[in-house]
Amino acid sequence: YFAIEERAELREKLSIGSAAFPNEQEIKDVQSLHESSTRLADADSSLLAQVISRFGLQRIHPVTMKAMDVRLSEDETSILFPIYGPNKKLVALKSVEVTENHEATNVFPRSTVVGLFGWHRIKRGHQELILTATEKDALAVVQETSLPVATLLSGTSNLPLEVLPLLEQFDKITLWFGNRLQDWESVKVFARKLGEKRCYYVRPKEGYPLAALQAKPRSQLPDVLKRCQPVSHRAITTFHSLRAAVADLLQNMDTFVGVRWQRFPGLVRLLKGFRTGELTVFTGPTGSGKTTFMCEYSLDLCMQGVNTLWGSFEIQNEKLAKIMLTQFAKISLENNMEEFDSWADKFELLPLYFMTFHGEETMKNVMDAMSHAVYVHDIQHVVVDNVQFMMGVGMDNSNVDRFWRQDLLIAAFRRFATQHNCHVTLVMHPRKVRAHDFSRAY
């Protein structure tokens, strides 16, 4: 770790052009914005009280705000959280603004920068770290405990590879992400990357740190952290070990049924929600609209923060993106090109990725791409359209029945979904049946 930190500046120079690190001009711009802002803790008492009320920071002391360098923008409409890179230098500012009782966040210079809030306070001798979902939760934990606390700029949506070397020094990493289904899924994804043996989690029923601090007159955050559970487990367990997890399931049934579709209430009634670790096979005749529907189906989930990977072997990615962008905007962009850039900028922020395959491809290449995406981008939903483009490609025995091959492919995708805790959706053509003869397929 020491060598990694000492060579952080060299690594950033070598990474010029990488989206993970800001360039020299971006660093200057961030520094300029930082200098134009003021410390929130230094604001006069009336303004400070207004900001605390507006942003829900009750019970966070000005001393804590000062220690974490929380800033107030020059126009006093937003608060700024400083994000630090591997060498503990300022690399970004996360802006939070409240509009119509809704928090809007923005990252300057851009959201693809890799960094952590609170990283400037981490010392080489620290062996334990608390990772929280939001910067405000980090303020609550750092105030009520003496433990090192940090928050990823990307929150709980993904754990960038560039961050992993920084976290190697810690023997114990506690993940306090909250009680949403996606928070719980992120705990499992992060633990696999960080090493389950050193990862602990705070049970979902404990909620979020700041909310827990504000809920009771006396802080119980240290007690909550003492009750954290190890992520790793032995191959054999007992109900005693499962009891707390079962209680969480019963108390949060609405959460654990999955992510609910916003555009398809009928699916919610039938399936309750979208859950990772499962396999969906979507089928229909040629021209029935399978791809168009699946675009909006996956877009609905992606807009709710489900990291999505699309593998379209039938139509090119440009056409696929055009369909999804139109569904995202809900207007005909062909007739409203003046709005294209505005909608494209918003669409670009979605956690959406595309495989570059087109036409027939081997199962091995597709699986390699999926595995890489799950590890690097924390993909939770993979869409493959359609499976027939992998039928027979790379198969050693051409005499194998085509439906047997299809079963093998589905089994491989099902195994992938289980092993990687990732939902896989397969688009397939149905078997063709001769007229008046439904007893056999050809």
C-alpha cells in the first residue's frame, strides 16, 4: 500500500486520457470552484440553520462539517462535498441541491472521476474502514465514532477497480449501505471484490446512519457498528446463524421482492419485482416486438440504478441506442432534433453498457465479456438478444441436436446468473411448428 500511495502521482500521469482521473485543466477548474465556495461551518448562524434544515443535516455539528471540509456554494444554493483521489488531492466536487423537496446531485468536473469523500483523513496506520452509501451518512458516522469513514463518489452503484489498491491496507471493512434492495445487493458485490473474509455489513433493519442518529435522542451508532455481521460464512450453517437474516426478510418483504418497474405495473402484479441471481427467457415470433419491448423493460430498471449490459447480436448498437433514447425521452427525437443533446446528456449518465458483438459469436467470447463487465462495472442485469446467434458456433460436435445445444446454452446462462448474482434475460425465437402438427418441432 505504501508504494501505491507514494506512486499515486506517477500513476495519474500515466493515466492521462483515462476517464478515471481528471486532467490538469480539470484539476485547476475544481480547485477554482473549491476556492470560490466557503466552509459551511463558517456561515453565520441564521444561514447555517437554514442550510441544515434544507438539507436534512440536523444533529451534524459544525465541527464535523469543518473536519470533513463541507462547503457552501458561492450562490448559497447547494452544498459541496470534496472528493479526493489516491494521492489525497482534490479531484472532484459533488454538489447537492434541494429543488421541490428533491435532492439533485451533480459532479464537477464529471461523474466518471474516481475518488472518495473523507479519504484525506485516512492514515497509513488505519486498519479498519467504514464505507457508507452517502456523504451525509459519512458525516454522521465520523461524528459519532472514532473510526475512519469514507464514501465512494459512485456511492453504492459500483466499486471502481482503481479504488481496490487503496483499500488493501484495511483488515476490516464495514459496509453500512442502508435498507434498500439495491443497497443489500451492493454489499454482496463489494464484498466479493474486496474479499469476503475481511468484510462486515450492518443489517438492513438498522437503516441509514444519519437517519439512525436523528431518530433517537442518544446516539446508538457505535452500538450498531458493534453488531455488524461478517459477510463470509462456512459451507454449513444453522438456523441460529440465519435467524437475523430471516427476520430482516420478514420485516422488509416489500424491499426484498425486487426493483419494481415504473412503466409496467402489470409486470409488478405478476412478478412483484426484478431480482438478481435469476434467469428470464423472453420469447415471441419474428417481428412481434421482442427487442423493442426488452429495450424499455431494461431501460425502466436502468433508470432506477440497475447496472445493465446489453448484448445485441441481431441489430447494431447504434440502432439499439436510438430505440432506447427515444423511449427514454418519450418524444420523437427525429422531429425534435433541437432537444437531442439535452436528452442525450441525461441518457449518457445511465449505468448502461453495450457488448460490441454483432452477428454470430461463440459462447466463450460472450461469457468472457459478461464476466469482465460484472467484475469491472458491477453489472446486475445482462440482456442477450438473441440466443440463436450462438447456436452451433464453436461447437465441436455438429451432430448434436439443435435443441440440445439450446438447453446447454440456457444452462450456462443460468449458472452464470447464480454464480455472479446477476439477472440474465435471454431473448429467443420459439420453436417453429408445422401447421396442424404441434407434436413435433423442426
